[in-house]
Amino acid sequence: MSTEIKDLPLKDNKQAQQFELNIDGNIAFIAYEPHRGALALTHTEVPIALEGKGFGSVLVQKTLTYIEAAQQKIIPLCPFVLSYIKRHPEWERIVQ
């Protein structure tokens, strides 16, 4: 992962209930819903212009790091997030 990608700030857009990365004006996001004291991660979307470049994985990693720092748990309903956690089982520690 390049330094430029690592340095992209994650935004918690509470109004839209999604975590966002703005990459050159393209918004990649993970939608969430509060559910029983955790955040249900329901959908991940990466704009077509950014697909296949690793931004989806960066978005998931940054989102999980943010949620863990906030001492919250997740319910991974999104298939992309579930797949990421299977490849990185250390994140099971924040799964409710």
C-alpha cells in the first residue's frame, strides 16, 4: 500500500451512516447501522474508476481500525467486509 493511500483520511459521515474515503473526488464507502450496541456494516461500495486498485481493502482496514479505537464492535453483514475478516482473522476480535 502506498503512503498516499495510507494517508487518506477516513470520514465518519454520521448523517449518511457511512464511513468514507475521498479518493480524487471519488467516494468509496461502507454503510452502517447501529444495532444492539454495535455497528452493522451492511454494504461496501467502491466507484468503478477505483475498482481493482486495493481501495476497498484500505477502506475496510481503516474502518475497522476506527471502530476498534472507538471501543465498538461490528456485525459484518457486508460480504466484502466478511471476506476481508476471513483473510485477516485478527479482526475477529471486534466482531460481536
